[in-house]
Amino acid sequence: MTYLHRPATPDDLPAIVDIYNAAVAARTSTADLDPVSIEARRRWFEEAKHPIWVGHRPDDPDTVTGYLSFEPFLNGRRGYDVTLDLAIYLHPEHRGRGQGRDLLGAAVAHAPRLGARTLATTIFGSNEASLRLFRSFGFQEWGRLPAVADLDGVWKDLVIVGLKLQGCPVDHGR
């Protein structure tokens, strides 16, 4: 199935929160242990410095099936403005159907227009589907932090993956 995306609006926030809270409950893609409220995410939404996109089926643009956010890298310190941290969350009924691929492909293509030269994200080492997805777009493993997250007694490694966008200089320690 092909999915489309559009910029998120405040009306999408309840669906975004529901999708995120499903990920919290699943314990596979976020270290948040408690559900978040719409009000808590409203501040995140209103203060977003970069786009938040919602995914939807072509025949139903009002039903949110997933979302992608471009986040500031490492707490938004100015020196990192050329790097964006991607977050993708999908509704459980729409995983494994190509939506993540559609969102990530569009994000990689759009990122240079946001001034990004590098894309990065963190993924739990046990989340093989997400690791495969990002690797399929050329993201490489840049680091692994062993057992840094405790999700109700289940320890998770955190894998850092990144992609240098075309035309980006690479610092080889010089």
C-alpha cells in the first residue's frame, strides 16, 4: 500500500498522541514508560522548530496512520543545527505496509531544504524492523550504547544511526 503525508495540524494531535502511546505500551521504540497527555504533547507540537508530518492513506487524508518529526539534534545546541534527529511512529495497524518507507524516503529528500546536512536517529537494538528500514536508505551504525534503557526490567541497547546527505563534508579527524 502507498501512503501519503501532509503537514500535521493541531487537529491531528490526539491521533499523534494515541500512536505515540501505543509505542509506549509496546516498549519497542521509546524509553518513555508512561503514556503522555495531549496537553504535554501540545507544547512539543507548538514549539516544533521543524516539520511534523502525518501519514495517511491516499483515500483518507483525515485519518492519521503514522507520523514523522524532524527534531533538533542533541537538545538543539546551535552547532548541531545542520543535523536533524528523525522520529517515526506508526499506528500498530499500519506497520509493515510501507508507510515507514514512504515517510523516511520523503524525509531524506526534504531534509536539505531544511538546512540539514546530516540525519540521525536512535533505535533500540532489538527493533530490527526499524534498523532494516533506516539501513535500506543508507543510514549507517555510528554507535551502540549497551543496556542504557531499562523498560520494566528489560534492558535495551540504543543504536545510533546516521546518514550524511549529498554534498556534506566529512571530517576525518583533521
